Amino acid sequence: MIMKKAFSSLFTLVLVATVSAKCGQPPSSSSTLAATSTSSSPVGAVTNVASASGYLQIASGSASFTSYTGCGSPACGKTANGYTVAVSQLTFGSEPGLGAGDVCGRCFAITATSDPYSPSYTGPFNTIVVKATDMCPSSGNGEWCGQSESNPVNEHGAQVHFDLCQDTGAAGAFFPSGHGALTGSFEEVSCAEWSGSDGSDLWNGACLSGESAGLWPGTTGCGNQGTPP
């Protein structure tokens, strides 16, 4: 299992916000990580859960953003040449070690609106389109990826967390200099709006079928596995 490296930053406050997420391992029958959340209470009730299995899979909503390196073995089982992200486990749709979830291959327009560690910063902020290829597990990443069925927002009030891959250029295109942890919004879009191409399968069960599925809610690409956090 690969540990996501903390993003570099010139400012101590931004360093505090770094995600240290474990991501991208091939499907395995071994025991998976226990899901935890350090959030104390939901900021708002979330009722538009698209999956009957309990995963939070919605077309748009609130989001938070960080970045990581070491994106070469993503949980969906395929790399991609273009802006890619890891998505918080409650939206990803699987457990660590089980492989792809229904988010795999889906594309999202993400927009930042604030820096929770520098509230006085007012921009400029960016919007880019990214493809989901990896998971940010809830276990060990409670601040950002600790969303759960009982508490469907993280400590920053975000329904979904996007951990942007530095290796594919997504982080460089999205984050203003010196601001490596942001909050804002997301909207699922057609992957016709994404610039990039898919790589080859890394293992059996690799899937990016979300790129050709209809938009959430009510559609299935790769499908969900396991139990949501």
C-alpha cells in the first residue's frame, strides 16, 4: 500500500493541512483498513445519496482540496495522462484493497473559493476538470477524507475531498502559489471536457468505466464494492 506524500508548501499553515493518504493498491483478499472519522458533527444533512449501498455519490456539492505525489498505482487500476485526483472514500465507492469504486473514471469540474488556513486570501482561484482514478481512504485521513454515513462532511464542511495528483500537473494548475489546501465546490461533468488519455490496466479488475456512464445520480459505471465508512 502506497502512502501519499505531503504536498510541499512555503507556509507552515499550509503544511498543517497536508493529507497523508494511503492509496492505490491492487485488489486483495486481505483485511482492509478500518474507517474512522475525526469530525464531530455534520455541518448539514445530506439526503441526496445516489447509491443504495450508502456511498455519497452526488452530481455537485461542497468540496475540499489538497495534493499528493506518487500517483502511479491508483486504486482504480489504471493511470491516466491528464489531470487526475484521488477522491474521499465515501464517494469513491470501495474499500482499500478491493479495487475500483463507481467514481472511477468520472470527471469533475472543481472550483476553489477559499483557503481555510488563510481566510484573508481572496484569490485568484482556479477551475479545472479532473478525472477520478484513486482513493483517499478515511482511515488516517480524518481531517479531509473522514466523511462517513453518519457524518457525511469532513472537518472543513466538505461533502467530497479531492486530492490532486502533482505528477499529472493537476495540482500545479489548480493551487495558487503558497496555498496548498483549499475549499470550494465540485460538479460532475462529461469526460469530453477532460483533456487526457487513459493508460493500460495495472491489474485484473481495473476500471475507469465512469467516463462513459451517465452522470450521477442514478447511473452506474464501475459499480461500488464493500461497506462505506
